[in-house]
Amino acid sequence: MYKIAAVVWCLLLWLPFAQAQTQPITPQPKVILKLHTTPQEAPRLRGYSYQTTHPDSVTAAKEVKALVYQMQQDAYLLTSADSLYLRNDTLHVKLHVGDRFEYARLRNGNLSEGILIESGFREKFYRDVPFKPAEYVKLQQRILDYAERNGYPFASVWLDTVTIENGKIDAALMVEKAFIVTYDSVQVMGSSKTKPRFLMRYLQLHPGQPYNQEQIEATQRMLTALPYIRITRPPQVRFARDKARAIYFLEDRQANQVDGIVGFLPDPTRQDKLLITGEANLNIRNIRGTGKSLGLQWRRVNKGSVILNGEYLHPNLFGTPFELGTRFSLLKQDSSFITIQPRLQLGYYTLKYGKFSVYGEWRNSRILGAANPQSLRNLDLADARTTTYGFNYIWNNLDDFYFPRRGRLVELDLAAGTKTLLRNPDLEKSFYDTLDMRSTQLSISLRAENFFRVSKNSALLARLQGEALLNDQLFLNDMYRLGGLTSIRGFDDYFFYASSYAIGTIEYRLFTAADSYVLLFYDQAYYRSELEKSKASGWPSGVGGGISFSTGAGIFQLVYSVGRSEQQPLSLKYSKIHFGITSKF
């Protein structure tokens, strides 16, 4: 019986609610905004647009507030909403506009020539023009920014001897620099073993140098470009009287690298066997906290072909912000030729992402004794020595050195030099009569990467890279080599010869952890080979995917790819698998 009574009671309660739900919903009334001004002030509103219909009085009041602010910014400084009242569906506003204020004259009180140039202040720009507060604030900020860049972080700007007559403002612009502040030292907080002396020179924060707020902000970007440290907190500046100490919160990251990659290719000499290729890398960075680094790379790309690369970087050369770098490259192409290419370069880091370098390079390419003499006669190969001088610029604002998700990287390289042909004893002396033994050789290369953050855990990489070699006499051992994991994926290493090429890449990365991700990619390339006897060009492409994740022993990588070109159809039969493990310490 009690259960029946409870059910009846619930029905009685629900019935009015159900009836109310079936009835049509009456739309809420709109609020009309109506402004009231004097006949003299009404024309001043004609240049302003505002919405007259609003869903409620609160939204209408916000519209009035925005209108008042806009008019004040347009030099109607006395504009105000004196009263607001709601009658029926209309919000009535009594608006006082007032006269427009103008500069009669804004004089230079005590601004120096440097401030005048940097701020752009000229007295002629501030005569009989509207006084707009936002523009005056921008002028103040430009003056303060100049003072902060030149050792005066406690400067102040104000208007002095202000007079107002009939809406005309006459004033003098004054600045008080206070006292000059200079750098004292750099302090490293955290577990990083990086020496403050190295940071001071790398970031160009020299003791006695005037304090520069813009430079402090730029140093955080410069530290992001270093692969061996991680910033845990934004930098701080501690002022003590007229001295400034820059404090950086850093910790070391595992940047020293020992890794190897193994690849399997069909053996061209035996169809029933696979050819094992491989790569080994050794990188020691930030040696003893001084920023020095040493790198070695060995690669076996196919049967009989070996690459050996070495690099050493020495920052703060003789206590300066310059970086000395040396490189060495050796390429042995099966039994055809061997090329040795050392380089010496001098680099300089700027405060805004960039690094400029100038270098000299000496390239010596010699034909091996087992080379076919017929190839020499067909001008496919030649002994040559090339001396090149070049310029390199790198612009980098990636948010992480190893696993970027946002930012850009651009690298440009320009070089010019002289190539000298060397006589080969296997050919008659008359063979060289038709050749130019000395010629000018130019080269240009460009690499541009842009990382777009698609979501919290994913990023899209768009990359374009290309090179061009310009010379009237090009040989096979002069050419760029394309194909493999670092250029056009889906092909054997060094599958293509090219005198110029361009490669576009789209790569999607889904991060499963801070240092682990799954990737999908597509590479599209174009290349040309300007050999005198055998010109060629093509549009090869590659597609595939891979995975990279952390283990107890290091970072494991696996990439699977398939390529298509005029020489290779798109088939799983020609797919490439690369895998390896990167151990960092």
C-alpha cells in the first residue's frame, strides 16, 4: 500500500512538469540600447558604430563601456556614461562626449640624441594633432625599451610643465635614467656541470658591460639551441646597487651519444643473400662543462663503400664569442674513387637565434687504380682538387633540440672556389687538351624546417632541402649522393647521383612520451645530373612510417619505407628497413 501511494505521489509531482515541457518556450525579450547626448555632441558619434540590440542589460552595458573606451583612445578624454537606467526593454544611457584634446606642442625636455633616434620622437609630429593615450603609451614604452637595452632598467618617463587651454595640451617630455647598471657575473643553479665562465662568453654577458633586458630574454633562446642542457625555469636577474647578476636554472641532459643502425639490402652480386649495411656514431658534448664537442661517424652504405666523418667544435676561442670548428670527411666509393674533404670554419652566435660562419674547404678526389679507363675517357670520373671558401647561416628557434614540436630552422650555405684537374697517368696527355684545367665552381644549399603543433601530443614537420653545384665541367665524383634514411627514404644509400636536387618532406609525429613517438612520412624529390656524356633527371618519392621509443639501454628506432622512381617501381619487394638503438649518457 505504501508503494502504491509513493508511485501516485511521484506521478502527481511529474505531471505539471511534463505539461510545462510540452508548452512552447516564450523567447526572452531583447534589450535595446539608446544613447542620449546633447545636439552639439551628437555629430561626434557618427564615426562610431555600436550594436543597438542585445540579449540582456549586462551585455548592453559592456557595449557602452567599450564605446567610451574607444572614444577616449581617440582623444575624447572626457567621454563618460553619466547615467544608465532600464525602462521596459530599453537601456537609456546619458553619454557625455566632451571636446577632443589635441597637442598644442610636445617639447623635448631632456631626451638624448640616441633616444630620439630609437624612439622616433620628433616635435613636429606632435603639433596640432589629437592626443591619443595609446600612442603616448607606445612612445613611453619605446623610450623605456631603449633605456633597458643600454643599462638603465630603472628609467622613468613623464610629462612635465603641462598646461591645458581650450583642449590644447602643451608639455615637455622628460626621462630620468637613474643610474647605469652593468653585468657582474653569471650564476648556474641546478644540477648542470656547465661552467659559468663558458655561459658568460657564449651568451655574451661580459662583466662591466651595460645591462640589456632584451639580451637577457634572447639568452633563453640561445640556451635552447644547446643539445646538452635543459632549462628548468626562466632566467632571473638579481640587482645589487649598480650590478646585475644573471641566474640560470639548468640541468644536464643525456647528450653524449653512442649509437648504431643496421640495414639489410639485396646483394647485387648474389640474389640469395642480403647485404648488411650499417652506421656507428660517437658524439661527446660539453666536455668538462666548457661547451666543447667531438663527433665521429662511420657508415658502410653498400659493398666496398665507406664513409668516415669527424668534427670538433671549440667555443670561446681565446676568450671571445667566436667558435672554431674543424671537420673531416672521407668517402670511398667501391673501387671507383676516394674523396677526402677537410674544413676549417669560424662561427659567431647572434642574440636572435642565428649563427654566422665562414669557412675554408679543401677537397681532393682521386680515382682508384681499379677504375675502368673507359670511364675516364667518357668524362665520368676525374682527378681533381678544389679549394672553396664559403658562408653559412643558421636560424633556429625550435622549442627542443632533439624532440621539437614547434618552431623553425633555416640553414643557408653559399660557397665559391677553384677546381683544378689533375692529370691521370692512365690517359694520354693529349686527352686534357680540350679541357679547362682550372675553373670556377659555385655551390648553394638550403634547408628549411617548420614544426607545427597539431595537438598536445602531435606535431607536423614540413621540410624543404636542396643543393646545387654550378660548374661547366662536372664529373661523377663531384656529384651529390641521394637516397637512404637521411635524404630520400625508400631507396638504397647513395642510389642517385645529382648535380642539383630538392627534397620536400611531410612528416606526422604522434608523441607517446616526451622522447617517444610514432611517425608517418612522405618524401618527394627532384634531381638533375649534369654530366656531359649522360644527363639525367627524375622525380623519386618515398613513403613509410616508423617508431622511436626509450628503453633502459637507450632509444630504439625502427623505420620502414618504400620508394618509387624511374629505376625502381613502388613495390614491397624493394622496401627498406632500418633499425638501431641510440645510447645516451
